[in-house]
Amino acid sequence: MNAAVSYSMADRLADLGDIPTFRVRTSPSPGSATIDDLIRIQGTEGRLYELVDRTLVEKVMGWQESLLAAVLLQWLGNFLDDHDLGVMTGPDGQTRLFSDTVRGPDVAFVSWLKMPGGKLPVEPVPNLVPDFVVEVISVHNTRAEMSRKRREYFHAGVKLVWMVDPRARTVAVFRSPDDVTIADEGESIDGGEVLPGWKVDLALLFGKLDRKAPDHDAGSGT
């Protein structure tokens, strides 16, 4: 065996970004899964996986992370209704970055310029690299995993990546794998040249995590 090649689970977990073992599906065996396996298993199990180096890795997202992703999708959808630059997808709108890698960003935007013939794809997992992606970091995402995702996105052709940290209430705005600006909840960020004119007020975004039910008795005199 070549000393540069290892088939141990520990090495594979390290390659995937030191992720927890429970997130790796062992059937098909890691290193042998295909896009067809991904589509079939997701359709029968109801779980969301990504295909990373021919390994099925469960995509994890907590409740608050899902809320922030949904808010960003709503705001981006409203913007695209007025500025028809392309289309957006959520985490189950998966896309093939490479022959052995499929990712499902929490939020993704693809411009019309990338659509073959200007039409939407019909494949369940199209070979269609987004222009812009957002990943909302969960407690089960590791720093190394997110670093790997970021490198993959830019290597595949993504132009802008936001990584949202709900606990720190910051967004890391990447324009390349190493060109990053950290914005906190007192700032606004924008879509740059990818989504010109779209802005997100981070105080409004992270403020969604502080919402409470309205006090229906207030002002009622009871």
C-alpha cells in the first residue's frame, strides 16, 4: 500500500474537516458513494446529506440556524422579485460542484447567465455552480469543515460566500478563500457585484433570534 494513502475512518473524518462520526453514513461505504446514491437515500430516508469525496455526510442545521436561513431566503426572494437577476435555492437545492462532491448551501443564488439556454435545470442535482452562497454555522459544524467548504466553493467558481455565526452574531464575508471581512450585528453587508443593490442589516437579521410573542393584553385595560 502506498504510504500516502489511508483508508481509516479517522483519516477520512480528518479529511472531511474533523467532523463527528455520527454525521458520516457508512452505507454505501465512505469513498464509494455516488450522486445516484445521494438522490436515492435522501428520497427514502428524509435526511439531507452532502456528497463529499464520494462520502455521504449528513447536513446538520439547528432550529435557529434554519430560522436565519429562512429569513435570508425571504429577503433575497423579495429582492429578486424586483431585480430579476437569477434564482435562489435553499439547503435542499443541491448542486454538483465536482464529479465526486455535491453541496447544499443554506442559501444560494445562481444568475441567469449561468443557466444553459436561460432555462431552469430539471435534474435533481444539476451541474450548476452558484454565484453566491450562504452557510449558517451549526454547533456540529467544525472550523476545518467550513474552511474546506469555502475552498471548494471558490475552486468551483462561486464568487461570494457568507458564513453566518448565530452565536457570535457575526458574518464572515469572503470574496476569495482568504479575502475576508468580519461584520457584526451593528453593521450592514451587501451583495457586491454579484447582487448589486441587495443589502442586509445584521441588527435586523440577528434580531430575529430575540423575538417574543406579542403581549395581547397590553393596552387592553384588563
